[in-house]
Amino acid sequence: MRARGLETAVRAGGAVVAAAAAVLAALIESFLVPTYWDGVAIPLAGALAFAGNWSLAALAVWWTGSRWGALLTSIAWFGVVLAASMPTSAGSLVVGSGLNGYALLLAGTAGIAVALWRYFRPRPQQAPSAPKESRQ
């Protein structure tokens, strides 16, 4: 009974750490949106969002032992990015409308979609095999 409680604690801790990592990744990616090099927009935030969301979902599934971990990181990431894309009452905006802002939203959503498709797609049912006696 004690081992079961420890396993549950580790899985719950993994879910919390995975959600916190998704929030941190979304914050970092949001502040990387205005990345320019010699006046040219570099969609660094979008590339990080795609790879980060896909890998964070896989990490959450591995830590929690459940495919619902992928949904947990997706919700955490979306919450932060959507909050960062809304202007404040003073008019401040973290994720602006432009190439990099749209790249972050599109690539991050694509990374989440790939991860959710991987873990929630319908799998074909395999027919049960015949007993050994009837295979002769």
C-alpha cells in the first residue's frame, strides 16, 4: 500500500512540474516574440513553441503515466499565451500582431495538435488470437 501512495505522489508531482514547465515555456516564448536581427523578424518564439509543446506533452505523459498529461500542459501553455496576447487597460501588449506573434500562436498550436493527435488518436482494435490448440 505504501508503494502505491508513493507512485501516486510521484505522478501528481510530475503533473505539477510539467504544468509549471509549460507556464515557464509560454512566458519565455511570449517575451521572445519581438526578436529582430538587423531589422528582420526572427520567428524564434514560434520554433521554440512547436518543439517545446510537443516535447512537454511527451514529458508530461511519461511523468504522469497518463495521456491526459498532454492536455494539462496544453491548457497551461494556452492560458499564458492568450493572457499575454490581450492588451492591459494601459494598452500594453506582450504578444503583438505581426509575423512573430502569429508564428508563436500558430506553431505552438501545431505542436500541441501533433502531441494530442499522437496520444488521443483512435487505435485500430486487434483481433484476439486463436488459442494454441486450434493453430495446428
